[in-house]
Amino acid sequence: MVVGIFAALVFAANAMAQSPVCGFRGELDVNYCDENHDLVADLPKSPSKIRDPAELIFSYSPIEEPMMFAKVWRPFADYLEQCIHRPIKLRAIQTNATEIELLRSGKLHLAAFSTGTTGFAVNLAGAVPFAAKGITEGIQGYQLIVLIRKDRPYATLADLKGKIIAHTSATSNSGNLAPRALFPAHGLTPDVDYRVVYSGKHDQSVLGVASGDYDAAVLSSSVFDRMVRRGQIKATDFRIIFRSEPFPASAFVHAHDLSAELTKNLRECFFNFQFGDELKNVFDGATRFVPIDYQRDWRAVRQVAKSSGSAYDSATYAKLLNQETPSGSKKKSEE
């Protein structure tokens, strides 16, 4: 599955030769150009390469319960249809790999990507991040947490040496890349000091800790908090023994080749929308979309990826995804 999805992302040398003349590309794939040096793909120079689709397809990052999120997003999709005067089709996505490939191949126009996957979407699929969930003060954030069952004796990261710890997916920021970048300074190195098992999703990691499948789990604080609010789990059944500094939450992106007029309208519609009670509840009190600058606002996330040795390129992504299904994995990855 991984090989099939990412065969299209590993481009041969002749693709470079056939790519348009580009003054600067930076770390972007050969299909994209970044002549204004803002780290995201420019609008294509050729008018024939610019799209203005009659229907827009919108997907949401597969964090947990994709069908629930499709229901939650329908009111916004209805609003957006009226605002831009064209239909919006919500598409349920089961894996980050699928979401990136659909965007790269032109089959998605709008998407929300999890924090750690955003950089891969930018470099490999021409994603242009423009919005995030937020409040009046700015971007909504979350923390990497390390979760254990309340009856476990562990108090520090070093106490987890020799244990089984659930990561979520290889490209997840809180669920894999941030622990690999941050834990060694606390005396705990993933895959060296403990066994990594990929659960596939943050909520599956929590449930695996509860059932005793894992000694601990690394995950996003926002997912844990949502599960508590929905009554899926009791906070008192767990302890959190580590919290990181905040990271920005998921990024909303559009395809790089949508017309300038369409993307201008999309941004205005996003930023004028006020969250209803259901969205506020699901997204931890966020009230609106706020503008983001990928170069500035994702700097800490890019630094985590760099520190963990995970470049935002197709070879690294394929390697990371192959790590998700080692012989000892307990669950098939779904994120």
C-alpha cells in the first residue's frame, strides 16, 4: 500500500528535465517553484496550468473518527458553498498518505493537515497553508503529552526505559517526530531505550494505554481532552508525566494552482466564518479561522522535523511510512 501510494511521489530524473524553468525551488518537489522564497509553491506561471474548478473537494486530516468530523464540518461546507457560489464535496480520508497523494494529483482542492504532516504536504503536494483554528488571540495550539495509566509507577521519561510506548503515525508531530527530537535530552531515546509501536491514531493510543497494550503513549493533548469531554474516557484513569511547549494545530491549505481570484475568495470566506457551538466544542473552544504564515508559524515544527532527521522529501516520507508497519506492530496504521 505504502509503495503504491508513494511510487508517484518519487520522481525520476527525467521529471526534473521536463519541469518548468524555475529560478528557485528550495526544498519543494520538482513540480513546484518558490521564487518569492516563502517556502510554499507559487501559482504556476502558465495560465493553462491554473485551475478554477466548478466544484471543490475538501478533506480533513484523519485524526480520529473521520465520519464524525464529516458531520461536524457539513455546516461549514454549506456556508462555504454559498460564499463562493459553487458546491463543496467533503471527502473522508483514512490516511495521511492518501490525503497527500490526492492533493498532489489534483483530486483535492482544500484540505486540513495535521501539524507534522503539513510540511510534507507543502513540499510534496504543493499545499499552500493559509488558515488554522484559533481564537481572538491567535492560533490554537496543543502539547505533546506522554500518557500512562494511573496505576503505573512511572514518574519521569527515564522510567520508561525498556517499555512499550505507542507512537501514532510516523509523520505525526506529537505522535512521533517531536518525541524523537525532544526525548533524548530527557534520557530517553525512541527505538533505543524503548520499543516503538505505531497505533495508527491518537485515540487508539489512548485506548491501548487504558487496556494495558502499551505502557505509555505519546500523543496530542487536544485529542486526549476531546475524548474526555465526549465521555469516551475518564481523565482520572490516567496520568500525564510529560508536556511539551505548545505547537500550532492543524493547517488548512489550498492547492497551489487554484486561481488567484478563487483563493482570495476562499480566504475571505474562511476568515469571516464564526464557529457554531458544535465546532467550538469539538475544537477545544476555537471560535474562528485565523490567518497563518507557514514560514513563520511552522518554524518550530520544521525544527522538530530537522532535529529528528526527517527531511520533508518523498524519500524520507516513504521511509517513515514503511516504519509504521514493523513486524511487531499491534495495529494497522490508519493515520
